[in-house]
Amino acid sequence: MIEESRRSAGDNSGAAPYDFGGKWQPSDVELARRIERNNRNRRNMAIAALSSLIVLGALSILVVTSPGWKTLRDTFFDWAYGLEILPKVILGFTTNVLLTLIAGTIVAINGLVIALLRTSRSPALTPFRILATVYVDVFRGVPMLLVILLVGFGIPALQIKGLTNNVLILGTTAVIITYSAYVAEVIRSGILTVHPSQRAAARSLGLSHTQTLRYVVLPQALKRVTPPLLNDLVALIKDTGLVSILGVTDAIRAAQIQTSKTFNYTPYVIAALIFLAVTIPLTRLTDRSLRRSLERENAQGQA
Amino acid sequence: MSTPVLSIEKLRKSFGSEVVLEDISFTVQEHSATVFIGASGSGKSTLLRCINLLEQIDDGTITLDGEDISRADIDADLVRRKLGMVFQSFNLFPHMTVLENIILAPTKVQGLDYESAVADALVLLDRFGLRDKADQYPDRLSGGQQQRVAIMRSLIRKPRLLLLDEITSALDPVLVNEVLSAVKDLKSEGMTMVIATHEMGFARQVANELCYLHDGRILEWGSAEKVLEKPEKKETREFLYRVHQAGRL
């Protein structure tokens, strides 16, 4: 009981389990240590600043003094021109965003279904399990560019009535086909990392196979694969640019059109910056979610 | 004597070519505790997992309340509703609070409404002195507290038979006592139990029947006094001597 009250006191205050009345003052030894630590930190910061200055400074001097710098600056970093075509590229980028949202949603559902099929053991699902395995093997192994070309030019060539010739829909379909295979594998690996003892506990409580999956396995699995899935989302945003080869006017295609008019490559740089404006925050979010999930796992390890 | 709650006849279980349990026969009467002792790897955990149908047996029969639960067409989910199981490693669900862990089976399996399930759970939490932990996640609890939650999670389902699989093996000596005293309370309330344990003192206190399991066979059985004080078999004596050397007797 004493053990318990100490523990709960510790939980509430976040302080050490033993309280000596709050009269503690750091000793001279500790104070000296702190001064030494501060000095060392300051020295380290100065060294880091100096070395960054030297390396980055040298690099920029190298670039700026190179013989082609002036031409490069005029053809790639013409900011006035960049500003002029910015609305067009942004308009194109809305296609990338829309495509990401639609494809992302469908991929999440597909991926989950395929992962569940691959991990199921029901005899009735055997044909679907085989199909799911073949599907993942094939589309994880074929370059996405090829899938886009095959779907984008192959399906219209079939000339089946009722099938769309809309390149945007065909391109999105190709992206969905490929990413569903990736995402299914990520989710499946998450399902496999849930320890068998969790299933045993759930089954011993009388939960059916489906209930065990729904209430015990999937919540833990999905929480664990959130960081890699966010990573796939960042990749998806970038890869939606590939549908531009079918003629879809996305950010890349919009930049390409501008560039071909003037032979100035600034629109490409602008398009790159727009992609970065979205992907960098998302990457930071991914890092944070990964860190959180690691902290959670570690906390469990200590318990 | 009335029909035993559990009766096992000539059970055999192997993993591949390794025979883990051989010729296991015993009965468990209502309100009694049958305790299995034996070295790690002697088959205690496997035996409990077989009773719970978590493992498929090679041969023999398991009868629960007069029903053969080892027959091929048995609905394992229905059988498990009558059984409670507590594991060595607690196996609480880390993504659910203590309360959610406890009411999962009542609400999802037994179809109890949420309010009644919570009311039942709070009664148990009060009894086990963990009311203030109801909304905590398991990883914030000590091992002893986690194991008591695991016991509650089984108890709320009012099992006909409770299976305890080395439930104190992952705990430090102080925490062992709080868990064992909870089990002793259950025993005095008449809960029917099959227990696998390394705690000889505890075994002596709760066992109506004590079985010494050695290499997958029940080598010696009877009252706790008989097996622990006057063992007939050389292997039992050696095992008890080693436990004594380790300071656990």
C-alpha cells in the first residue's frame, strides 16, 4: 500500500517519489558542474556556427563565380517571370492536391482490404487471398510510370463502350493501383507486429476472430504504421506529378507548358517550391508522429 | 460427488516431433483449486492453453461441465465464454484504458449494455482497490496492478472455471503478494480454478489438489502436504530441493 501511494503521488506531481520538503539547494559541486556544462555548450555552438559559415560560404562562392552562373540565374531563377506564371502553376497544383485526396482515400480503403485478405485464414477467402498476393507481387514490382502508361494508353485502346477516355481518371486509377499494393504491405506488416499474446488474450475472453481483429489487432496495428503511411502520403503527392505524361495539366505539366513558350526554366523551380511547401510540413509531421510512437513503445517496455 | 467442472482424460499434445504433454488425466471439482507445479518447460502453460482451446490436442478428451469440448465440431468461442484465463505477461490491451479492457468482453461478447458493464466493472475495481486507475492506460500501472486488472477482466465474465498461468512469474516479490492475496480471496469465495505456478507457499495455501508435472507427465498428485512434504518420486524430491535451494519454498 505504501508503495502504491508513493507511486500515485509521483503520478500527480511528476516529481521524484521521495519528497524532502522542497528545501534542496544545489551543492557547490553541482553548481561548478553546471558552469562547466554551460561553457562547453557555448563552445560547441560557436564551433557549429563557424563551420557552417565556412562550408556554406565556400559553396555559394563556388556557384556564383562559376562561368555559367549568369546564364543559369537568368534561365532558372528569373523571379519576376516566376511570379508571373505562379498562378498557372498553382492552378495546376490543385490537380495534384485533388488527385492526392481522392487517390489517398481509395488507396487507404484498398490497402486495408488487401492487407486483411492477405492475413486472413478463412478457407472461403482462399481465392481472394491468392489474388491479393499476386496483385501485391505484381504492382509492387512494376515501375509506376509503366502502370500509368499501360492504363492511360491501354484502356482507351480497348475501345470498350462506357469505359472512360478521361486521362485524369485513368491516371488516378493507375496511381491507385500501384499505391494500394504499397499501402497494403505496410498495413499487413503492422498487423503482423501485434504480438500473438494479444490475440490469445482476446480469444480467451471469448471474442471471435473478427472481433479480435476489429477491437484488438487493427487499432494497435494502424497506430504503429501511421508514420510509414504518412511517409507514403508524401511520396503520393510527388508521384501524382507522373500523370502529367498522359497530358493531365497538373503543376508539372503547367510548368512545362510555360517553359516551352519561353525556354526559361524558372517555372520548374516554381513547381518544385510549391511541392516543397506541402511536402516539408508533412515530413515534419511524419517525424513527430514517428517520435511519438517510439516514445509510446518505450514507455510500454518500461512498464 | 457431483459432476466435476473439468475432467481430462489421457490428453496428449506435441509440437512437431516434441511431445509436450503425455497421458494427462485429472478432474477438477466445483469450488476447488487444482495446482500444477513443475520446472519451466514441463508443459504447465501448454496444458492451460489446451483447456482453453488455444492449442489443438493430439489425443484424449477434455470435458467441461459434462460436455466434450475436444470434439472436432466444437464452437471454441462458446466454450471460452465459460472460461477465464490470466496470462504470465498480463496481455492487457495497451490501446485501451483499464476500464475499457475490463468491459470489452461483457459489451462485445455477452451483449451487456455499456452502463451495466461499467457498473459491474466499478464494483470489481473497488474490490481490487484500483478504482482510481480506471481511466489510466495499462503502461502507467505497476506489474501487480496490471495483473489484477487482467484478473478483473476475466472475473467480470463470471467464468465457470478460471485458468491462471504463472500469473506472478513476471512480478517482483512485493507485487507477487498483492496478486496472490487477490487469488486467495477468489478461492475463499468458491471460484473453481486451475493454476500453474512457481510459488510453492501459495500452492500449499490454495491447492485442493497439487500435481507435479515432469516432462509432460503428471508424476505425482494429491494434497499439497502429501506432494510437498512426503514426495514419493525421486524427480519430485529433486525438483523441490532445487526450488528450496533457490529460496522459493
